[in-house]
Amino acid sequence: SRPILQVRDLNMHFPVKKGLRQLGTVRAVDGLSFDLYEGETLALVGESGCGKSTTGRAVLRLIDATDGSIQFQGEEVREMSRSRLFQLRREMQIVFQDAYSFLNPRLTIGESILEAMEVHGLHTKQQRADKLSELLDIVGLNDSYAGRYPHEISGGQRQRIGIARALSLHPKVIVADEPVSALDVSVQSQVLNLFQDLKDKFGLSYLFISHDLSVVRHVADRVAVMYLGKIVETGTADELFDNPQHPYTQALLSAVPQPEVAVARERIILRGEVPSPMNPPSGCAFHTRCPIATQRCQEQVPALAPSAAGTLVACHHVEGGNPT
Ligand code: SF4
Ligand code: MG
């Protein structure tokens, strides 16, 4: 399979000013590179503020990157014309944490989905009506939902509607930004299963953004762990969950219950909070919280390099990792 989306050296740097004085630069995304392959789910994982949502929005050009490259099927997203961008936003859809944020509260669910297809000039009126009914069925709802308003249905049902609306435009890529984080755990797995079924059925690729590793474990083929705008470790879901190498990944995973593991991992408690992405720590930005940091970590930025476990890891003190 080949990459449908290639991101290289993506930066999202925002100057922070007070009056005329520049206080610093927020490095929301800092030198990020990854590939999303056709038909896979790549999870971007990290705590709030690590830049994962910003990345998702930059990929769709809902916000403009400072520099770097974003290629969708080999075409530079950052150089697309307005009309091309309009098409792109059919081919790449975003599903948010709560469908409230994009469903028009004054339109019925049916009207919202029909409108999306109409704006993009898809099908005849009759075909759109048929499609609506088909889509509701596909996401596990029925025709009776078409006449309801967003506030009349549950959070889980709204997410299904958000997915139906995205699907109505025949996307190739879906950016799912914390799509189940607002849902009860019991509903979460139903919606995650729906994501899985649809991926195969429609040949979709997912950029799946989540802070929740137990959710990610459920859906991801590959995982990229982010900390302060950078990827600190990336690999297949199996490599990463079975044998995490980066101290940050190890700490995140130690907090996730793993029913299939006989001996539970010891919980690693990190000191302090995630530092501000404005003027982040020098060297390895994780050094202020890392249990094994050394002097070198404060001075040198570790690059992503292959670890003995198969993942790529950015750490000076991982076996097989960063060469000096
Ligand atoms: Fe910790 Fe140093 Fe590795 Fe960063 S480079 S994760 S501070 S050991
Ligand atoms: Mg977010």
C-alpha cells in the first residue's frame, strides 16, 4: 500500500505578543513528519496541547501551517487553489469530538446530510434522498432519524450522524479528532466498531487523534506518540503497545489497564505537568519530566531513529536508538 498522505517537517509556530513586544513563540507543531498509508489507521496520540489536533486541522488546511509539506496523493495541500481546496474538503473529512460543533442546530439531521451532498453537487435530488436513507442504515440508525434535530438524539447517535455526513461525500481520508472521547465507555466501543467496519467497506484511511491509549489500541494499525509538537516514538500498534521504548510512551502505557497482560506494568508517575509549548525546554523537551534524563538530554535534541524493538524513537538513552 502507498501513502495517501505525506507530512514532512511540518511546523505550526505562532508568535505570542504583548503590545509590540514578542513574548515568545508557541511551537504547537515542531518538525513533524509522518505517512498515512491507504487503508490504514494511524493514531496520533498524546496529552492535551501536544499538537495533535492542530496537525489534524493543518492537514485539511483549516489552519495554515507555518512551513513544511503536506501531500495528499502526491499533491501539495499547502499550494492548492481555493477551488481545489473545496474538493479536498470532500475527499478528506473531519469528524470532531462532538458532532454539535458542526451540525446546524436549526436543521434536521436529514437536512444537514442532504445539504452537504448538495453543496458539493453530488447526485440528483432523488438520489440524495435515497442516499440519505442508505447512509442512516449504514451507521446503524434508521429513516426516523432524518426528521430529528441534533439536540433530540444522544451523543453516540450524533457521532453516527457525523460519520454518515462525512461518508455522504465519499471521502478517502477521515481525520477523526477524539471521536469517542465525549461518549460513555459502553457507547465508545460501538462507535469504534462502526469506524472499523466502514474502513474496510469504503476503503477509508483514518488519521485518528486521541489522548486515550485504550481507544487507540482498539483501532490503530500504527501509532505516533506526540509530546510538545514532536513525534517521540512511532511504530506499529503491536510494537508500540508490547514493547514501548521511549520513556514517555512507557509512562503513558503504564497508566492503561491491560487485561491480557498477566503481570501489570508498574505505574510510572511523571513529575510535573506538560510544559508550555511557548519556549519549550531545550534539548529533549521531555527532559523536565523524564525519569532517566541526563545532562546531554538538556543540550541535544534527539532525532527519531530505529530502536532495537522496531519502533522509531527519539531518545538519547534507548538501546539501538539515537547515534551520538
Ligand atoms: Fe528522557 Fe533524555 Fe530520552 Fe529525552 S532523550 S526521553 S530526556 S532519556
Ligand atoms: Mg485536541
